[in-house]
Amino acid sequence: MSSELESIISNLKESFDGRPWYGISVMEKLNQIPWEVVNEKTYGSKTIAVLVQHIINWRIFVLKKLEGDLEFNIVIDGENDWDEIHIATQEEWNLLKQRLQSTQDSLMHKISEETDELLQRQVPGKEYTFGPILTSIAQHDIYHLGQIAMLNAMHKS
């Protein structure tokens, strides 16, 4: 029988670069998007590039908390949450995707060394445990993947 943490890891891998039941993974979708459209503000103020950076930011938050950092924080809709980013070349788009992949790899490495006990441990500087945040990373990715797919589809039409 697999542990709860193993199930979370499996979900994170599947939604990020596997074959999720709902269709396309995060990286598969991002690799289909031409860099020329990632800065377009077709709908609202968020661009594809900003959404990708936002996903990276939350992985960084979790990584820093797993390292025991009491001070690092992200304020929802504030500091470190929605960074303005502009992609000017294919190389910059590739680098942004590589940063996302790197934070995913670091997260997978870090939590694969843990046990289910991690899920009950309090997040440093917060009033909640790692269980809810680790469970919700894949959900967060899928939510923003829908926005990214919609923005990309709006560009095509």
C-alpha cells in the first residue's frame, strides 16, 4: 500500500509532466505555446508568462518552507505572488520553462526523501501543516493550466 505522501508525489508528477486523466500536463501545454504570445494581455492583467512565474513562485515558497525558512513569505495578491515578467525571445521563454522544471525537480527530490510525518509538520512561520499545501500544489497548477490554455486558445481564434 502506498503512503499518502507517495500519492501526493504521484499526483504532482502526473499533472506536471505525465498523462493526467483530464488531458494535457503542464509542461506538455507550455511546450506547445509559441513564445510570441506569452506576454499578451488578451483577458485581464495576467499573461501566460506571469502565470508561469506565479506557479514558480509558489514552488519556491514550499521549497523555502521545507528548508525551514521562517521569514520567507508570499502575500496572496501581494509581495512575491504575481511578479511582472516580460519574455522577449524564444530563449527567455525556454529559460522560464526551465526554471519551472527546476523548481519541480527540487520539490520532487525534497519531498521524496520525506515520510508521511511531513504532512503533519507545521509549515515554518505559518499556522498550517505541510499536508494541505502539498496536496494543493497539483490543484493550483491545474487551475492555472486552465487559464493558460484559455489564453493560448484566445490567441489562436
